[in-house]
Amino acid sequence: MIQTENLTKRFGDILAVDDLTLELEAGEVFGFLGPNGAGKTTTIRMLTALISPTSGGATVLGWKIGQEDGQIRRRVGILTESPGLYEGLSAERNLAFFARLYEVEDIAQQVERYLRMLGLWDRRAESAGTFSKGMRQKLAIARALLHEPQALFLDEPTSALDPEAAHMVREFIASLKHEGRTIFLCTHNLDEADRLCDRIAVFNTRLLALDTPTALRRQLYERTMVFHLRQVDPRFVERVRSLPFVRTVRSMDDKLLVAVDDPEDNNPTIVRSLVEAGAEIQFVGELRRSLEDIYLKLIKDNEEVGSGNGDRSSG
Amino acid sequence: MDKIWVIMRKEWSEVFKNRFVLFTVAFLPLILVALPLIMLYFTGSSGGDLSGLSGTDMPTRFAELCGGMTESECGQYFLVSQFMLLFMLMPLAIPVTIASYSIVGEKTTHTLEPVLATPVTTLELLAGKALAAAVPGVTVTWIGFVIFEVGAHLIATSPVVLARLTEPLWLLAIFLIGPLLAIASVSVAVMVSSRAHDPRVAEQLSMLVILPLLAVFFGQIAGLFLINEKLIMWMAVALVIIDAGLFAFAIQLFQRETILTRWK
């Protein structure tokens, strides 16, 4: 669906995107995370045929960037960082203008469809300039979808929105996932990425990690089980520590935190050992690392490597 | 062609909601129509005593155009003839305000990137924007000229002068040179607009396009040359070439990547 190979973009001395190789499946929601200036917007602009790469290449929906840009623009939708609406025009006219540029066949029907879908139909005749930030963002999303693109690029779709508007936009993106569109989602909101994305790339000029949110957690942190006990006794700690598959054990309040390999197989043994030692187990769970932990760890590691190498890069 | 028309309609929807732009489009024609009519009125009602003009103030070469006229009629015609150039100034100056804002304005309001992400070509985008600026300028010039002609028939006393105002020289100047000048003007303004970073700078720089015509205006007053039908035809040929060159150059100068990545 979307493939990049050693995609690189330089602006003079500034390296914005370095050697990016990715492959997105059809119908996938792909999270693209990175700090400000990481090159996320530059990547989106290259993949939507707005700017050309310095080296490397990419195919989007089977069309090559830099060679078949018109075909790509016809088939992808983009929500730019800023909604970029014509504030003096009504919501309906804003959409109708873009529908004509995208050569949409039944303009009135498509405009109505998306205005209704995003809850803007009743305000279709009002100028976009009178809309709240959330409404503008919804109108910009409608604009990106008018021509039914197979791939949708969303650049910070919920930034600067209040929680309620952000929630609505997020729900809408989730509904698009069910329509089978490929969605490339640039976001700073890690919780949003965690909830919406099938896979996540952490990016800071170059690709730092790429996997499902769950697999990223596993790659970066050992799995830690939490055993809630009625009362913790040092004997329980020693007993669990003696098990060969256990990496570390520490107690905290009435909990034992056990870092363990392959908990699906080994948890029953731990539970049995604790019960045999006289522990009363109330319940067992897994300590879940947030995506924020993963993101911050990757970015920090990258900055340390970067400063060590004297890198000069920006987005 | 469809997309050019779509862009033109969108530009008009936006532009003519701005009262200042409406004012700039309407003000210049009002002044440039009123001035020659007032001049015709006063020169006609003063008994046509403009004989002094032919001897001292009027360029001697202008007399070539005065065949069959009395001295005072020639003087009256000389004065009014200066306004032919001002009628040619209208389609040059009026579109500049609209065209100079066209690209840089969209960049500053962040509307350009979504447009560039559509399958619209640079030619379609610039042609749409250029024509959206040129058409109102040419239209108000033509309307202004028709009002001037009607007014002149109501005011002027000399049928000889009246007849001169509908001669091919005037019609060519207004209906042929006018649109060609408008295209040159908007091509320059769109070019400046796609390179400038500030709408105000774009407008100021684009206004420089009227300088060559002002040179012609003062050149005629000074008697350096005379605008006759032959010169108008040569001007038309030259303008067709200049317009094609300027528009092609405007397309070359429109660098999507630079506009998106370097402008803040």
C-alpha cells in the first residue's frame, strides 16, 4: 500500500528525514510519533507528493513519488497541520471547492455525506471563520475524505483541540479504520496512538523503532507481573526469587513486582509457589508500561547517541 | 479548463467579500471616467477656446491626428486623448491588488497546502488566479469606457471630437491592449506573489508594473512619440509575446517545495 525505501530529505545542510524504510499494509492505522522538528511533516509531504525526496524513494498505492505525483494526489487525502480553510466561505462551499479540484463526481452528495457524518450539516451555510477549532478540524477532515482516498495522512489531527473535540475526532478516526482505509497518523498524543494504531513508528529524523504497541513494550521493557497479596512476607520474596525464570523481585506495599520471562507459561508456577509458602493472593495483573514510557526512552536513547556522534539534524 | 474556472469562482467568492478590494476595483474607474467627462464639459462649455494649446502646450506631432478639426477641437481632443492612456492604466492597475495577494495570501492563511495537495496543476492554479484578477479589471475598464462614451455624447459639443472617440484607435486601445496589459500585470503580480513572503510587499512590488505605461503617458505628453493605430498594433504584437513569456516564467518561478518549506 505504502512503501518507502531509504527515503531521505535534506534542506541544505539540514537533514530532515534520514534513510526511512517502511511498509504499510492496506487498512492499517499507522502511528508516526516523534518530537517537534523530527521530520514527520516532511515525511507526510513527501508521501503525498507535495515535495520530492533528496534520495531514496517511495510508492504510494502503487504510484512512485516524484514520477506519478498527480496520480498520488488524486488518491490520497491529507489533513494538514493547520486546517487551512477559506474562512470567508461557508462550510459547504469550502468542501464543494475541493471536491471540484479532486474531480469528485457527485459533489453535492459527497459534501452532504461528510458534513452529516461530522455533525456539521446544520451549520453548512455558515462561514468557516465562525467555527470553533474543533469544528474547523472536523471540516478539514471532511475535506480530506471527500474524494474517498484509499490512504489518508493525518498530521496532528487532535492538537490544539479541547478534550471533547479531540475525543470526537479520535472516534471518527476509529470509525475510518473500520472502512478499510490506510491511515498514516502523525501525533504527539501517545495515548491516542496507543488506542488507534495497529503499528507505531517512533521517529526522530530516522526511524528509532517500529512495531505494534504491545511488541514495543516487550522489546523495551521486561514484562513485570504484579501479585497483590493480603500481606507480604520476606519468605515469599525469597521463594519467588529462587525460581529460575524470574529475573527480579521487589516488594512494594502489599504487592510483589516480579519481572519474568514468558509469564503466560510461568505465572501458574509462581502462584503455586506463593500459595505453598502461605501467601494469600488477592489478584494478579501485569504492570503495563505506557506508550509514553516507551517513547521517552527511545527519544532519550536517540538523543544520547546523537550527541555522542555530533549529529546535526532537524525537521 | 474546469479547474481554472473553479479557482476563479472561488477567488471571486472570497475577494469580493472584502469591501476594501471592492473599493479599489471601483474607485479608480470612477475617477478615470469622471475626469475626462468633467474636462469635456468644461472645454466644451467654454466656447471651445483652446486655441492657445495648439501653439504652445500641445506637441506638434499631435497635429497629425487633427485633420479636419479646428484648433480648439484639436485642443479638446488632445486633452481627452491623454485619458486613453489612463483607460489603459485601469486594466493594468486594478488587478494588481487581487493578483498580488493570490499566492502569498493563501500561504499566510495556510490554505495553500491543501490546494497543492489536490491534483491541480501549477498552470491551472496560476491561470485561475491570474484570470480571477484580470477579468474584473478588464470588465470595469470596459464598463467605464462605455459610460465615458455615453457621457461624452451627452456633454461634448463638437461632433468631430465625438467621432474621434469611437475611432479604431480608441477601440483597439480599450478592447485589445487593455486585456493584454491586464494579463501582463497579473502575470507579474502572481510571479511576485509566489516569491514574496508578505502580502504588502507583494502588492508594492507588483505596482511597479504600471511604470512602463506611465513612461508612455509622459512620453506622449512630452511629444516624444504619438500613439496612433500603427503603434497600438505594434504594442499588441509585443504584448502577446510579453504575456506568453511572463506567464511561462511565472509557472517556472512557482516552486511548490520552496513555498511549502521555506515560507513561515
